[in-house]
Amino acid sequence: MTTAIPDPIVEGLRRGWHVIDASAIDHDVNLEADAVIVGTGAGGGMTAEILSEAGLRVVMIEEGPLRSSSDFHMLEREAYPSLYQGSAARQTKDRGITILQGRNVGGSTTVNWTSSFRTPPETLAYWRDRYGLATYTPEFLAPWFELVERRLSIHPWDVSPNENNAVLRRGAQKLGIPTAVIPRNVKGCWNLGYCGLGCPTNAKQSMLVTTIPAALDRGAVLVHHARAEHFTLSGDDVSGLVCSALEASDQRNRPYQITVKARAYVAAGGAINTPALLLRSHMPNAHRRLGLRTFLHPVVLSAALMPEPVDGFSGAPQSIYSDHFLYTQPIDGPIGYKLEVPPIHPLLAAVTMTGFGTTGSARLAGLANTQVIIALMRDGFTFASQGGAVELRHDHTPQLDYEITPYVWDGMRRALLTMAEIQFAAGAKTVMPLHESAVPYRSWSEAKAAIAELPMEIMRCRVVSAHVMGGCAMGNDEHGAVIAGNGRHHSAGNLYVFDGSMFPTSLGVNPQLSIYAIVARNANELAASLTGRPLGRRIV
Amino acid sequence: MARLTRRELIHTGLGGLALLALGGCARPGSASGRFDDPGYTYRALTSGDRELVAAIGAVMLAGALPTDAAAHGVAMVQVVRGVDIAIDGLPPNVQSEIGQLFGMLRFPVTRAFAAGIWSSWENAGASAVSDFLARWRFSNVELFRSGYQALHQLLMASWYGNAASWARVGYPGPPAV
């Protein structure tokens, strides 16, 4: 790094922020606060800002490390182990799906690809109908969306899409499939293409550079390298939080504990980890719903070899999308899917592409000319798509048991067909669905015939996910929901779930903006109840 | 191979698990020293693991590694080291699963019956290793498919995370900031 890009974290630490690195403590730590927040991603970060702005004393707990722009060297081999759950190789129990999820101060917002969509009205209508979430209307949420969109500079990307995205638009256009421009949470973006490895210029308005610094400036405490083990209960309510200090190197427990006593406890460790925390805490679970209905937007991929360079490693990773195939059938009909593209960097591309030896190497040799489309399945809207269940392993770490049902596989096969057709329409020389039995096909008709015959099974068809949702579903108690629509746990009156695990279905869109807005609303209600002041719409 | 029924699959899977457990009991083989890398202390891979990672890596990454013998040797040391670093960065439960997989591949009886490799890894021919990978890749036994996927991910992550691999795939590396 030759130029000096201001690093808000380094500067804040210099100003004397109260930050505790639990990998370096040599004694137990006891803290007290008005509210303790477990997790610092989209939900935790937003909550920290709102509660601290209301004058409340906040403690944030994060199991991952504190890294910032000075550390973000745009190197995959550094970023995946340090910023992602399981080195970006977290998998479902049967190993059928690889999950990208953040694990650092800022959570997934530090490493996501910046796509920011409001919750679709169809999804909200389904929640009102099925889960009794009467207030969840587009009109009710609109001011909260406006608020966080302003706070995080969310706006449609006004620069030309990179070629990887442009191919999606061009091919779709040829087939009469509408596409649109993706809104992104960036300010002064350099269009580098490395959002997934931590933004080196702090253009991405992640929690790491927005809400968390704001909370720390107001005196909030951040403890990182600390894993929330369990809540202690007293009667129905939560009476404390017990955390383990972690080794920075290998994430194993150190012999020190951090305990926090607070008036309110906010679980915001993200789907999978939040239900696991509640399971470890033996929270009352009368309906046996805790951890169930965890959704992934399971993704299938299609790789095209284009005649011209695509350079999918360069430029804003996601700027064009199509929701056409979400709306060609009813929401509870055959599964719909959203089309986007991923960034194409060598390590992630190599582990995701299929084949080995000279054949596999030849495919990767064409990396710069490779274009990839992804299709995200909108899971969770019919009986045939109930999502997965979060369980605890013997060592109390969580795993997600998610079976891809025939209903979901059907959508995946249709999506592979759709993506190949779009890629050929855009001028692809060959198209290869990412499936072990597939090869590069030279024409749409050849691809169409071959895809129809592919065995849709795990560890044959490549399936990935970057959106984990649900497991602590909100809704009315009588519907078996874990939390109410305002995020409060149905039995523990001082426990709140403010993260992606609150969604009763998947969203059908990249989740960050839905988390920001709904949490902004619910955290403001919590701030009002803790301060005794009326509900406002508070964010700077 | 005929398609296995779900029930057969479960049984084969359990048999596979027994193989894994057996392999997991095997002690690391004696060190041959080929991957005793003076500049680096291995944290996850035993010397026996390094031999099998090198043998499988040379086949998995064929066509991507330098062809010049000396450069190939240097690259292989980097590949093996990269796999060690990659495993070291994984959560403890995943590390132990990989340890079981490597144990099974190291222990001669399970290596022969599960992988079809009848010689030591050091002496295994490229075509035998290639056949083993293809068999596991397309196996009807999920355990073997997952073993192939784990090897594929580790080796691909190791080599393509290494700047030495980038020129060949047309990746210029990160831009200057």
C-alpha cells in the first residue's frame, strides 16, 4: 500500500475506543450494560448505533477478529480464513451446500457484494397471511428503508456494469427477459471488484465503517475474539451472557470468560449461529421450532466461455439482476429464482469449477474469458420447501441439516437451462453448468438436451449459498414462531433476535437491506422501551 | 455401477464410516523428508499426509503446474504447504474430519480398498491416482464423493491462492491502491 487511505478503525483505536481483544486477555472480564449485542453484522451493527445514539450503554460481542482497510490486501488466501465462517467453506451437514458467511467485526457486511434490495412486497404479503405479521406492509416499512438507505448511501449503481454483468443483461435482453440495475451500499466506490475480500478503500458502507465506529465513538464497548456460549436464565428472562475468549490463531477456547449482565440481550450472530446460541442456552422452545425453517437461497451456477475477455475479477461484482423467474409463477408454485452474477477470482473460481487434471486446468486457463451466472432459489414458500434445521454437534458448535428437496432440484434444473440459454444468446462459445457430469456444450440445443439428463444430486451438482435466513422465525406465538414481529422472544421478555434468523421464509432478494431496515425499526422500539422515551426514527 | 437404493447407500455409507474410523487409528507413516520444508513448520499435515497430498496434488493440478522439473518441484512444495495452511485455518471439527480422511488414505489397507491405490503414495502412478479421483468423483457413495470434493477444494485453494498460478489463468493480481 503506497497511498494512505484513512482507516476509521485504526483512527478510532487511536482515539481511545473501548475495544477488548479477548485473544490477548489474561483474566476473566465482567461487564455491565443496558444492552449486550451478540454479533456485529447487519443486525448487530445497526442495533449498536441505534441504542448508543439513544444514550444507552452498549456492549458488542464478536467471535471473529477486528480487521480493517489497512488489512484488506485483496488476497483471497488471506481474506477467506480471516473474514469468513469456516474459511469460506462452511458446509451443510450432508456437505451438499457450501455457505459463504462472514465472521469478523462487521460480519457478512464486511465481505458481501453490496447488493441492496428492499424486501419484495410478495414476500411481505406471504408473511402477513401465514405468520400473522400484520404490520409488515411495504408502506409501514418504507420510512425505515428510506432511513437506512440514506444512512448507508444505497443507490442504484450508476457506472457501467462490468462485462460479467453486461453479459447477463445482453443475453437476457436478446431473449426478452427484463433485467435491472442493482442498488449498492457504496460511497465513492473505486469499482475495483474486491468487495468479497474486504473493501480496501472503505467505499462499501458496511457496518465496519459506519454504525460500529459511530457506536464506539459514543462509548460502546466491543469485545472481539469472544464466542457467546450461552445465556443464563432466571425464571423466564435472561440474566446473563457467558462468552469464551478465543485463540486468534485456531479459534479454540482460551481459559478465560467474558460475562455480561444487561437489561436487554440482543442475539445478532446471524442465522445458524443465533439459533445455536439459543439452543445452547436451553431457551424455552415449546413449539420445537427453534432452528427450524432455516433457508439458504441455494444457488446453482453456469459458466460460459466468451470470445472476448470478461475479467470477472474486476469491477463492481454485482450490478445487474433479473427477477423475471421469480414472477413467472405464483410464489407458492414451482420454485422461482433470481439471476445475478458472482465475482470471478482465481481461488474461489477454482474450488467452484468442476473437473481436475488437464481437463480441469484447461477450463481454469480460460478464467479471464469466463462469465458466470448464478440462480438463487427462493426457498421456503411451500410445504415442499421447509428449509433446514440448525443442530448442535457434540462440541456444541452448530451445523445446518438442509436437504435439497425434489421441488428445489426442479427449480435448479430449470435455472441451469435458463442460464445456458442466456449465455448462448449473449454470444458464449461454450456453456458449462457447474455439475460434475457436465462438460462445456457448444450450442443451446446441445446444452438443453444434456441438462435435461443431469442427475440432480448433492456433490454432483455444485450448490452454494451466501444468504442464510430463518431459524428464529418471527410471527404470532400461536403460529409456533420463536419471536414476535418486534424481535422479542416469545418467552424471555428481555431477549431480542435482531438478525437474518428472524425471517419466516427466505426473502427472494439479497438479505442485507431487509435486515437493516427491520432491525432499525425494532431496535428503535427497544431503545424506546429501555429509555422510556417515545419511539422515534433515530439514526444519524 | 447400478444405482444404489437409498437403503444400500446408507449401509455402504456406514461401512465407509467404519473404514474412516479404522484409517483414523493408523499412525502416520515414517518420514521420507521430501516435504520437510526448512522454512516452514507443518501444523496439520504429518509427513505421510504430505506424501499423499503431493501424489494427489500432482494429478489434480496436472496442466496447471510448471512443466520444468525443478519448477514443478518448487511448486509442489508450495502446494503441500498451502494445503497445510488451508487446513490450519479450518474450524476444529472440519480439521478432524480431514484428519480422518487422510488417515484412511494413509493406512495401507483402507488406501487399497477404498482408494484402489496398492502401492505407497510416493510410488503410485499418475494413472492410478487419476482413476482413484475419477472413481470417487462419480461414486454412488456420498462419502467417497465428499472425499473427492474435500481433496479438490484443498488443492485448488492451495494452488490458486498462490500468485504463482495466476499468470497462467490470465489473472493480473490485485490492482494497486
